Amino acid sequence: MDSIEQRKLFSALCHGAIFLSSLVISIAVPLVILFITNDPVVKDNAKESLNFHINLYIYASIFGLLCFVLIGFPLLGILVIVSFIMPIIALVKVLENPDKPYRYPFIFRII
């Protein structure tokens, strides 16, 4: 497999891992790819995917606590929609342009 196809595959796996049902697997896929690859674009995509996951968990925790005040329910609904739409956009972008890592908007970059 040539490097462009490998880059597309690994980058798509990083961003698409969120669709896996298990919490551990969805975090483990980009984490493993981060450690096994030497490609800087794939590493950046893996870091961005991990940051997106971490942000989703932080936001879900905050919005879950806000459910006691009743404002958390609509926020959780918006978060669910965003957690499906943004990875799809990321998948399309990394497959269109494999030489540029995708950056999620409006997230805190912890890693």
C-alpha cells in the first residue's frame, strides 16, 4: 500500500473511531495509531481526534450536570448531533486532502 493510501486509511480510522460503540475502542484506535505511525499528518489527525473525544466527554459531563437545571437536555441533544456530524465532515476532509490534517472547530486542544 502506498503512503498516500495508508495516510488516508489511518487518518479516516482516527476520525471514524468515534462511531465504534465502546468507549475504550473509540479512544484506543487513535491512540494506537498515534504511537505506531511515523507520518506527521496521521499523528496530527490522531491527536485532533483524541482532543475531540476528550472535549465531547467533558461537555457531556457538564451538560449532564446541567440536566438538573433542565437546560442540560437541549444541550445534550445538540452535543449528540455535533458528535455525529463533525466526524463525518472530518472523514470527508481527510479523504479529499490527505496531505493536510483536519482541525475540529471550537474545541480545546489538550494533547
